Amino acid sequence: MSRFSFLFWIALAAVVIAVVVWTVYPVYLEKARLERKLANLNEARRKQEMIYLNLRKDEALLEQNDPVYLEKLVRDTFGWCREGEIIYKFDERGENKR
């Protein structure tokens, strides 16, 4: 095998490898991007499912007219209290409001 023939085959192999990398690498990058997007969408779906389940639980409790749940709902939603009670609210800095 002559030196020219050997160099020719090395150059041809390098060109083939370069073409393969040039065509496959963008596909690999796109696949990685789509996998990240899928993971984000699955996380968003999981959060939405949790919200849905909590709403279904709240709906069931409202339909049962559970007095303990209704009192908690009114207190939390509207800040209502019983006569003689004092409600303390705390802001984000931890200072008292009355």
C-alpha cells in the first residue's frame, strides 16, 4: 500500500466522520431540547393535577355542608372571626398587624 493510498483512506474516513457528525449533532441537540421541554410539561401537568384534586376535595366538602370546613373557609377567605376573637395578621417581614 502506497503512502498516497494510505493518506487517501485517512482523509476519506475523516470526511465521512465529519459528515456524520455534521448531520447527527443537530438532531442530538434537538432531542435534548425536546426532552427538557417534555420534563417541564410533565411537571406542569403534575401541578395542574394537584390543583384539580384539591378543587375536587373542596367541592366534596362544600357539598357535604361540613360546618368545620365551612367555618375554616369563611375564616381563611374573608378573615372573619367569632365575637370576642382577635385576628393577628403578619406581613412578610414578620411585623404584627392588628
